[in-house]
Amino acid sequence: MLWAVIENRNVPLTWTNQISAQTSASKTLALVSPSAPVSEMERSRDALITLMCVLISSISGIILEMRVKPGDSATIHCDCTQQGKFFIAWFIKPSNNHQPPLIHLTKESTSPRYSRVWNKSEGTFDLLVKNITGSDLGLYYCALHEIQFTMDINGERVREDVYLEGNRTTFLSFL
């Protein structure tokens, strides 16, 4: 279950994500009612926030927050389907700095705490992060990666990495 933090209250979120052959995503967010009774004003506010999240996510993608404890492991889901010459790559932007993504995991990458896990039902590679520490906190997103070769003006062969980013970003944070 995913949770959104709305005015210092944890509100459970559910969502679906269907990918077409062109990798455009269709998303649905639904707030699940909390178990404690809420006023009509709180319900209206929550409905308005949900509507705003749906509108914003349809324009700029969706950001999910995953809260973990130090030492936990977490599987972060990818919304890109591996196809053709494209392969799944993962990017991780730590929350403690303002640099470009520091870790770039592809099919050739090896890391003791990060591993790509095949998700057969979705046709993609999710990311398993083991023994989470403070340095793992931040934004995680996947992309389709293709290596293309072109010729420059001197006739030299040049490698170009092409990335098509998904619509989902996961923010990993501590509880």
C-alpha cells in the first residue's frame, strides 16, 4: 500500500498504471477513506486534493513516496516495458545533494545492494534496494535505454545513449 502525506495525515493511495506500446501511461489515483470518521469538509478537501494529483500527474507524471526503516529492503516498480532495442535503466538521485543522478543501473551493472528484478507480469525490471541507509534516500526512476551509433562530421563512429523516461518517480524516505 502506498501512502500520501496530506496535511500531516497519512492517507492510503491506490493506483493503476497501464502502458501502451508507445509507453504513454494512463494513471488513476483513488484516495481510500481513513478508518476514523471525517467531516464533510475533510472529505471535500481530500477529493479536491485527489483531483489535483490526477491532473498534475497527467501533465508531469506521478511521484510516489515509499517510506522505509533503515536496514529494510524495498522493491521499486518501473512503469516502462522493455521492448525492441530498448532496455530498462534505473536512475537514482539522492535527496542530500543537487547533482545529476549518481547511480545509473543498466543490464550490465553490478552492485551489491542494488539489483534489477524481472517483473514478468509487467514485462519490466523493478529495482530491489537492500539494506537501505540514509544515502539511498531520494528519487528513483526508470527509463527505456537504447544505444545508437552515428557518424560525426569527420566520419568517426559516435555512441549515443537515448533514454525515454517513464511517468513514475518514487521518492524513498525514512518513516
